[in-house]
Amino acid sequence: MNFTKKQSQTLNNIIVARRDVRGNNFLSKKIKKKQIDKILSAGIHAPSVGFSQPWKFVVIKNEKVKNKIYKNFQDSYEKSKKHFQDRELYNSLKLEGIKETPINIAVFYKKPYKKILGQTSSKKMGEYSVVCAIENMWLMARSLNIGIGWVSIIDHKKVQKTLGVDNGYKLVGYLCVGYVKEFLELPELESLKWEEKKTLKEVVSWV
């Protein structure tokens, strides 16, 4: 299958417009199951080392479960503050949308029980495959005008226990998924000058 220049440009537009959405920008509007399925389907079509497809998705709608996860975030956030005491901006950032979004999705890596093609030398390739699935989901969500926020300040093992997922899996990403008030023109941390945007020239070398 070949794609047109217009289709290629549309994909580029989606990639450039993807945003990590914060809780204060989410709406409580419900997402239809058909849309959720599209996002999850994009995930399982990601590349995976040795065609291992080492992912598991847990969709969370239960408010009691969300509250437990949110408490987990709060505890982790308080611990994280000591690392950014010199940056006042950190305390004002809204870094998750666990309770604001209609669904959360926990994405797990299934630990191998046999040797995986392409993973005998690079042990992390399976987890990287799961990250590819998350990126696919992020882009599909954006194409549907649905936002995703990745919660990284969280105790992964406690999340796993809360969700009742056994030790044969490892949490890779915890995602807040919902419609948004707006998609920001620039990534929020870029507009707030937390870090400067790097150019292609700065990060590419040719040999």
C-alpha cells in the first residue's frame, strides 16, 4: 500500500500536534467504546521485538480504583519535590489527570517465559516495544481529538498491586485519557520555558 503526499502531511500534522495533556485541561465527557477500541487497536499494531507483542492493557473506569492511584501519585509527587527545590514553577504544575479523565489505561510489559528473537542481547527491547504501543495510542487518540497524559510520577509496583496484576508483568505507562478543553499550540513545558526546544541540527549527526 502506498500513501499520498496529503496523507503523509496529515500524519505529520498529527505527530506535531500531539500533546501530553495535564489534568486542568481535561473534560469529564465520556468516550465511546468504539473510540477506546480504536486507541487500543493502534497499540497492538505497534512493532514488537521478535513479534512478541508483549503488552497488556488495563482500562480503569472505577472511581475507587482511580482514587487509590491518585493517592499513589500524591505520595510520589511529595517525594519528588526535593529534586526541584530550586525551581518554583514545579509546585504550580498540574502533572496528572487521574480523576479528571473518564478512563485511565495502564500499559504493562509481559515478561518473557522463553527466549525472544532480538531480545537475547538487548534485554530492554521488549519494554521498548511497549513504549512503541503507547506512542501509537497517543497518535491515534490525537487523531480522534482525544488527549492523553502520561503519569510518570507514580510508584509502579503499587499501581500493579492496586490493579491486581501479577508479577509476570511490569508497568510501563499509566495514561489519563479524555477529551480536552483545547490542544495547546506548544507543549506546555516548552511555553513555560521549563526546557528549550531542541532543533534537528542539535540532535543529529552523520557518519
